[in-house]
Amino acid sequence: MTQHDFALALVDVNMPDVNGFQLAESMRDEARSREVPIIFLTGDGGDAARTFRGYEAGAVDFLVKPVHPQVLESKVGAFVALYLQRKLLRDQKDDCERLLRANQRMASELERAHELAVQAAFTDDLTGTPNRRHILKLAQSALNDPRRHSQPVSLALLDLDHFKRVNDTRGHAVGDAVLRHFCDHTQAHLRSGQAMGRIGGEEFLLLLPGTEMAEACTALERVRHTLEPHAGIAYTFSAGVAQARPDEALDAVLERADRALYVSKEHGRDCTSSELMDF
């Protein structure tokens, strides 16, 4: 019986194989028929205990035979209409819940897509470091920081030496692996608040707030001396460091760091230079 969908059960209390109460109880145990209205029919009128048991079993009405056809038709029609209305409301509720879950999934996917888009806008695809636009924005923010006048800010330009030879002799895949290795190695030496960004093919900018020029040079020398070969490639880098002066524009600081980098290259590369000292 519960293998079929129906809107109402008209059940005789006395049946050959099972009584109506047992049938009603079995219907209430099945999710598919649990809410189907049950009208009991009985030839034993006036038995309050049987009537009460019928309602306990889940009946919505208890009719004593003989039942006038119009009365039966009216009651069946009313309870079927109520059942269908409840089913409609339940289905609508289920639809709303499914729609809500779908909207929540979509919102989560959109949020994730937005996060990825933001990350892509600010991150270098190859190395995972801030891209040129983002690292320059971070540097500008550091120079604009009100604490700038009470703490130093140093910038360093780094350039991998003769890197074109790596790409030409070993291929771009190896060259890319070397770039990633260099970024991982350098970032491992940075403190909290410091940042490294890729500004060109093999060119990088280090933002070092709270770091004086001499300390920055020492830190870069530590990076340089601990740099190990990767993918069978022994490579080096040159660096130029400049400490921002009070109220100095970012372009001016970068220009001084670039001049220091040029000094490193003129001195044979694989070294760190600043306006005040060479290593």
C-alpha cells in the first residue's frame, strides 16, 4: 500500500487479514504515508474506546456505517484538499530550502572566485610573490605611514646575474624553477611586515620597513651567502639598497636603489651595494 502515492485512506476497522488500527499504525511508520489522512469506517457505533484508539492511530475522522454518500464525499473532498494544500506548502518549503542551499553554494563560489581574482590581480603567477603593481603599492603605503618619521624604511632592488644564460642553455622551465627557488629562499629570511615582489623578468623589489640601510645590507648578504644551487644551476644575484629619506618620493628612493644596484654590477656582480657602503 505504501508503495503508491495517495491523498487519503478510507479504512474499515474490521478487515480479514489486518484490522484498520494496525494498518494505520503501519502507515504512520512509513515516511511516504505518514501524513496521509485516514478516515475510519466501522459498523460498531457508540464505542468510545474504539473511537479514541482510532484517533490515537492517526485518524482524522471516525465514521459509523452506514454513511450517507454525500457526507462521505464531502469529508473525503475536504480532507483530500487539506492534504494537497499541506503537500503543496511542504513542497514549496523544500523548494525554498533547496534554492537557499543553491544560493549559499553560489555565494560561496562567487566569494572564492572573487578571492582568486583579487589574488590574481596582486600576485605574480610564476613566483606567488606580489606583482609589480602590488609591491609598489605596498612600498608607497610604507612611505606614507605616519610612523615613517620615527622608524626607517629601506628598499632593495635584486637582479639575478646573467639569468638569460639559464633560460638559453637549460630552457625556460628550469629558469622558472630557479626563480621560484630564489623567491622561496629570500622570503625565508624576511621578517614579519617585510615583503618581496617581482617587478621584472628576474628583477625583484624588497620592502624592508623598520630596517636601516646597514641592517638591510647585512640581511641581503646573509641571503646571498646561503643561496644554494637549484636544479643543477649555481646562480647568484646582485643587490642595491637605499634607505628612504624624510618626505622622499618613492620614485626617488627606487632611483637611488637602482644606482646602488648598478654599482654592484660594475663591481663584478654577486654582491650588495648601497650609497654608503659596498660589500
